[in-house]
Amino acid sequence: ARGEYRHYMLKEIHEQPRAIADTLENRIGLERVYEQAFGHAATDLFADIEAVQIVACGTSYHAGLIGRYWLEGLASLPCTVEVASEFRYRKPRVAPHTLFVTLSQSGETADTLAALAYARELGFAHTLAICNAPESSLVRGSELVLMTQAGPEIGVASTKAFTTQLVALLLLVAVLGRRHALSPEGETHIVQLLRSLPGQIEQVLGLDAAVQAWVPFFANKQHALFLGRGTQYPVAMEGALKLKEISYIHAEAYPAGELKHGPLALVDSDMPVVAVAPNNELLEKLQSNLQEVRARGGELFVFADAQNAIREDAQTHVITVPPTDDLLAPIVYTVLLQLLAYHVAVSKGADIDQPRNLAKSVTVE
Ligand code: F6R
């Protein structure tokens, strides 16, 4: 039941600290990730993996995109990510020893299931499903399985399923990475950060009132632009998808460096520009992209790390986010974008848990 919450989506947003803690339970020790979490055969099947292909749809696809930055950046494993409805209709070239990974909340998404069946024909080394539905077709059809422990997700817009998928991907980075470029210290670092994650999510949930205060700037707009760089680019994509699916405001995400290659032409005071700006090596680059927006009369809404020097001005609204490690930033900042989409949609009187034209589980093509 929704209990004290007005909508399932809000309840599920607030469940994320618990969902993440449950997804970590019995999967990590003090310093190591237990690879049995992926199934009894994990040690054998992971032994010869040298590359990863991720396939998923929608929000789950966005999790995969973030996973690629981690698998390549931390584990040095080549990784490609594709939406299932494209993957299944082309002729991908499969490099030897490639692990085929599907991400899905429901485990019943028709295109993802078809992609898994196709993957067997294509000769992938092994298959792994990261999934939230224990008895699903995807789980039954995969050699290895890592269950996210989000619990039933009722709201059509995926929230806790997404953040627990990201946690699951970090567990995968650890177990594959230790066979490649990830040092024992690197793995310990991931484990320690993961332990701190539920508490960090609790903290950003406390920024709810600040996010709500931005609602009037969005509620009567037709369009919004979301910007991020690095792992924050897929975070921006996820923020834009949440906003469009529940508030029906057209939203697009761009890697901030692409602004000047076209979308800058759209920027004016009628199009709010949301930026996710954790403190990382790309911050300076992002700052100059934000300046490009200001110079065109755009209005900025920035989620910025407390240590950043992004100041409020007539065109710049800032919500200050507690400092977080670069690795966790995609998860932490996503929660804020979920809240933004939620409150904007509520103010428009939209049907939050049942957006028009959408189904929770897309079992048809
Ligand atoms: C968006 C959303 C969808 C799903 C997509 C895949 O909020 O929920 O984009 O992520 O339909 O569904 P699963 O993860 O069940 O395969």
C-alpha cells in the first residue's frame, strides 16, 4: 500500500535507501564483493570474460550506459550498450569471450527477451540477467542472475529499480574488474562507498523542499533541456525521460559538450536548462557550457556539489548537494531528478502512477 505517501512513485523514491541496502545484503563483505551473488557457476563463467555487451530498454538502458563508464573506466573491460529493439534487428559482431548482460525491472520486456534469445544464436560466451522479478522469463533464460532487491515497483515510472540496477552494476564491476584492471584497494573502495550509499540517499531526500520550490519554473513550460557530462550524461537522459513520461513536458538530454553543435539554438528564457554538476574532473568544462546557456538568455537549474563554485545569479538557480564520491554521484543525483519530475507532474495534476499511453511491463513489441 502507499501508506503515508500520495503516490506509489513518491513511496518508491523514498524506499531507495532500503532497496539499495537490501540489494547489498549478503553480497558484500567488509572489503570484497561475493561473486556467488551472481549464481553458483559465477566463478567458472566469469573466468574467461574479456568484454561486456549490455542490452536493455528505457530506464534500464540508461543504467547500462552508466555501467559502461564504470566497466571501462574501473575494470578496463571493453563494453558496449544498446537498446534491445535495435540490437535484435541488426547483425552485431561478437568479440570472443563477451558476456551478454540484460538489465530489466520486470524481466518480461519483449524486446529484451528477444535480444537474449538472439544472443544465444550469436555466440556470446555467457549470459547474465540483472533483474528485479525473481520468476521472470529473463531470469529463467539466463545462465547467471543477479537479483536487484527493490521489491515490487508499482509506479510506471521506474525509480528504485533503476538505482538498484546501478548498485548491481557496481557489484559486477568488482567481480569482473578483479580479474582485470581493478586492484584489491579499488574493490575495497567500491565496497566502502556502497555501504555509505543508503545514508547518502537519505540525505538528498532531505532536499525535497528545495526541489519543490523549483516547480513554478517548470509547470507552465513546454520544453526542458537536461545537461550532464561523463556518467552524468545518462543521468541527464534519465531525468529527461522521467520528466516527459509523467509531466508530459518535452524534455531532452544532451552531453553538455554537444550544446554548441545544435541545441544551443533552442535556448531562450522559455526553456529551463537543468544541469547535474557533481564535483569531478569535468566540472570546469561543464561550467563553460553553462556560461554558453547564460549568454543566450537561458535559465539554469543546477544540482551542484557543495564544494563547487557555482553561484546563484538572476539566471542561475542552484540546489547544493552534499559532497559525494564521483562513483556514487550518478545514483545520488538521479534521486534529485526523480523528485523534480515527480513534483512538476503533481503540480500539473497528472496521473503520476499511471501516465497516459504507458504500461508498466512492455510485453509486446
Ligand atoms: C521508464 C520506464 C521504462 C522501462 C522500460 C524497460 O520510467 O520504466 O522505460 O525502464 O520499459 O522495462 P524493464 O526494466 O522492465 O525491462
